[in-house]
Amino acid sequence: MYSDYVIKEFIILRAEGKTLLQCQKKLDISKPTLVKWNQKYKEEIRKQQILNQSQLYAKRLIEKEESILFNAKQILWLRKSNFSESERNLRMRAVLRDLEQLTGKEIVGVKLNYSTKKETVSEMEILFKSD
């Protein structure tokens, strides 16, 4: 018959939203067999969909965290820069706009705790405008 690997591949393809026709072309298995598998492995497909969504959500959280950390480092760099005050404020507003896009809220201030020796941000507090 078919190996566990092929069945697992079918489950993954279905969880990704592939049609039975797409699975048939990719796996070279008859459509009647895939129809049976679709019913037989319905629960496994659903679990794989949940797992895929969880992994995607975790990836987005990590990307958002990395972006916020990047912005924190930019703020730190701007605070220590030799730019004129007007140039520093202009650049700071651009960083805050990026943070606002990430958080979806208007920012009124940012507090950073950082190590001057290691030049790393240890804590960041974002102050949002109250509604």
C-alpha cells in the first residue's frame, strides 16, 4: 500500500489548503483513494491546520519582537548620536511611527533601560496615548 510518509504528506498538503486534485498531481495517487483518506484522516488534517496556524502565529510574534527590539536599538543609537536636535527629533519620529505600526496604537513615549558597557537594551517600556 502507501507508506506513512505519503499519508503524512497528504495530511500536510490538505492542511495547507491544497485541493484533492493538487494532492493527486503531487502524490500521483488516484482521486478515489484521496477521497477516502480525506474522510479517514479528517481529524489529523484539522490538527495539522491548527499546528500550522500556531507556528505561523509564533513566527509573527517573533518577527514583531525583533522589529520592536530593532526600533529600541535605533532609539538608543539616536540618543547617543551627534545629529542636531531637529534631525534627531525627525529620525526619532520615524522610529516611533514604525513602532506605532507594529503596535497599532499611538505612542507618547518610550523608556529604555540599557547597559552602556554592552550597549544592549535590557528593558523597554512603551507609553501609549490613553483613549
